Amino acid sequence: MTLGKFDPGRWSDRLAQALVCLAEVHECFPDSLGEHAAHYRAPESSSGAVVMVRHYGDALLALYHGACFRKKSEQDERFVRLRSALMNALDILAEHPALAPVADSSCSARKFVVVIADKAEETDLLHILVGLTTRARELPEDGFRVACHELRELLGPNGAHDTVDLSTGIHVVLFHGLRFKEEIAIAEDMRIVPFEKVREYVDETLLRPFAPNLTAPQPWEPVGAIVKPFEWKPAFRPSDDEICLDLDWGGSFREDGERLVELLAITHAAHVVCLVTMHYCVDRVACRLLGQPRHHACYTFGRSAQSFDRSSVSRQPCATALDEARILFRQRNGARFRRYEPIVARLAEAAARSGRFAVEDRILDVAMALERMYELDQGEIVFKLKTRAACFLESDTAGRTQVFRDVGRFYEARSAIVHNARKKRWSEKKREAAFGRGFDIARRSLGKLLREGAPADWNEMVIAAAGADPSPPAT
């Protein structure tokens, strides 16, 4: 290790130059490592079977292991040169203050633990070296310098970021049903972004069961992402250390994300479904640079994900509906929202239901939500609901009359389902129309209740409204 004060800029420049020299030695091997990687196969520790190398990083690691640890390589001049270039790069890598306490360049396979956000996994200097080289191959120009600079920023200490900040991770909720083209601010540090903005963070294999057509030009276009960023720095520990991770899972992020998806479904009256929540997602480039190319975040599938209809259509978000969802979401921690939270969940499920009896179940969901919102007791439930909804939602005779009639028609459809009466009159198209009327009234009612609260007394509210407008709703 060099004496004196550590200079991170000089360290990354020296490491980049060492990697350039190492890459030049690679040219001594045929077929860009392909033939050699096939010759050096990695043994499985459990059974002793051998596995052919398939990825460039795996091939590179096999080559480096061959140069460092196989006796036959000592008889090959190419491997002697490769080993010398490797040792030079490893010596420089091990000089960094973050790595020096746990790494040993004289034993490149010495294992230590790297903590990346929510996980502690073993790695070694060779894996980090491979990560740097594979990252450099992705970059259009000056790849080794940029890759070493990125690693320097990750490890710290560093100055102001002048490349992509890889130490910012995200918690993310992925949902289906609305096609977002731009970033939308929601509340505090939460925002909605198009799926393309989070592709470098999430494990797409989790979404494959939900993709309607993976061969389409943009199969993930109907998928949106609710994200909340967090800052992290890698930490390195000896392999024999006991490591305790202090995780808060993003606070209440999962619950907040699911509430927002529900409000988007309600305000858009659309099939919007929470697919999966992923905690502690970090950039794949950062993982690769730290020797963990297959790092995966923790995840939880949404409650409606298993019943998700892959053929369901998506739509463009509506600015008015987005504003309404944002306003209601910002009240999520208040007593009023907690009071109506079960109704929020029921209406969202009604909007997203699929299956053989979807329309009938949606109508029943809306009916239960309306009866709870308007606090109906026994006796004349339908009439009370019609008058209360009409007087609560509208201030003029024409508007109240329309609400009064729409509730009545909706409840005719509900009664036909519950009592199996006159079912032939209610075609699929008519039931869909009835659901649309009922859902719109429920959506408006919920929004007003969350913004303003319920009247102190529903009966007095109806009497006061009738006194202000002498023309009662027609039956």
C-alpha cells in the first residue's frame, strides 16, 4: 500500500491505466476469451460437476482464475504476462482505504463481504476487477477511465458527482393500467415515472408473468413505477464478521404505494393493478462494479397480481384524475382517510376485477361502498341513499334529479343480481352501464368525503338541502 495521504483521483487514473494494459494482454487469447473460457470451466462445489461459461464476465473470471491459480499457466508465456498485469491491477485496487482492511492483493481470491443496501454477500478483488472490465466494455469511449471513476465515487471519499450518481437507489411499486410518458411528482419524495426510467434497477423476470405480449415493440409500456429514492454507500467487512442490517423497508412505502395505485384506479375509473413492490433496488452498474452482477432486490407481489388479467387494456392518464389522486393521497395519514380506507380498497378492486362474474361483483362492491359511505341503517335503504347522494353531491335541482335517478337505476341492477329477478332484462351491456353510473357516484362521493368529511347528521343535511331548494328530486 502506498504511503502518504490517499489521492482518489490519482488512484482511479492508475487503476484505469492498469486495466488498459490488462486488456492488451487479453488479445493474446483467441476468440475474445471464448475458446479459452470454454477450456476453463467452473466446478460446482456441491456435486463436482462442471458448468460451461456463458457470459463474458464469467469467461473473464475463469481466465483470471486460470492465470492466478493453475500450475499449467506458469508454463505458458501468455499466462505469465496476464498474471503480471493482473497483480499490478489488484495491487492498485487494494490500495483504496475502503478495501485495504479486508482485501489482500497477494491472495486475490481472499473472500470478504460487501454490503449493498439491503444485502451482505461475499466477493473478492477478482470479482471487482471483472466488474470494472465488463462495465468498461459497455461504454462508448474511454471506458476504463469512466468505470474506475464510477467505482471511486461509490467507494468514497469523493468530491462532487460529475457522472451518474450510482449511490442513489429506489424503492419501487410497479403497476399496470396507465401509460406514463413523463415523470409526475406526487408527494414529498415520491413520484411516478415511466417503466423505462427504472429498468436499470428492477428485475424484469418478476414481470414476465404479467406481460401480455413480450414480442411487442414496447411490452412494458402499460407498466408505471412509483418510486422513492434513498442514498446508500457500500460497506466492506471480513467474512467472519457478524453483520446486522438495520432495514426500515422504506418506512411505509409499500402501503403508500398500494394506496396510490388504488386512488389512481378510482379517479381514472380504470383497471389499474399493483403488480409488485421492490425494496432497496440499486443500479445494476453499481452492483457489477462491486463484484455482484446478479444482485436482486427484495420484493412482494401485490394483492391483485395473481388475478391480473393480462389482456386488460391500458390508457393514458388524465390530468384531472391525476390531480384528484394526488390531493387525496396527501391526506393518507389523516383520520378521515383511515376511516374510509376500506372503501378505497373496495372501489379500487371493483375497478380492476376480472373473471367470469366480474361485472356482477363490481356492482356489488360499489353497492357496499355506497351504503357504508352514506351510513345507511335498516329501512328504506335505497330511498335514503338516493336522497342523501343527491343532496350531498349536487346543489341544484337538475343535478340532484340526475343523481337520484342514476342511483335508482344502479340499484335496480344490484337487486336483479342479489334476488335473481328479471335477469333477462339485464344484458351484459346494461349491467356495464349500471356499474359505470354507480361507480361514478361512488367515486365522487368518496372524493368529497375525503376532502370535506361527512355531514354531522345525514338527515339534517337532506332537510337543509330541501329547504334551500324547494324542488325535491323526482322519483
